[in-house]
Amino acid sequence: MLTGKQKSYLRGLANRIKPVMQIGKDGLNEESIIQVLNYLHKHELMKVTILQNSDVTIDELAAAFESIEVEVVQTIGKTIVLYQHSDDADEPIVLPKVKTSK
């Protein structure tokens, strides 16, 4: 689970990236989920957009990704930003540390 500070950091990083996947009229199927997981395995952070002809809503998409343990960092309009930590990432993202209270 990401903290607010970590999500804010990831949103800042996501500002500089373009959507790498589009969900169309076929919606979110097993093949597209595999593609998302493979991309996140290498890059950790990605943007996905929903096309106008898609029957999937942004909330349904967010719920589907959360059910497979992919963090939803942000949703804006028909764009969703996803994060999943990977030890095999090409350029690992170092998240801000979580403060623990004593």
C-alpha cells in the first residue's frame, strides 16, 4: 500500500510519460492484463487510457487492477496511472521512505 507522499512522488514521475496502452471496445481481457504486468515488470510505472468506444469505465479498470495487486496511483478523466514494484526493473523507482511512529 502506497502512502500519500509516495503516490504524490509517482504522480510527478508520471507527468513525464505518455500512455503506453489503450483499452478499446474489447475492454480489459486476459491478454491486455498480461501486457500490463509484463510492462510493469520492466518499468514499474505506466499510463493506460480508455478509448471512447470502450464499455469499461475508469472505476471498473481501477478495481480490476487493484484486484491483481497493481497500485492505482491516479485516475484523470480516461487515463489511469499504475505502479507495481519490480526487482527486475530496468531503472528501479526509489520511493520516498515511510515514516514510522514510535
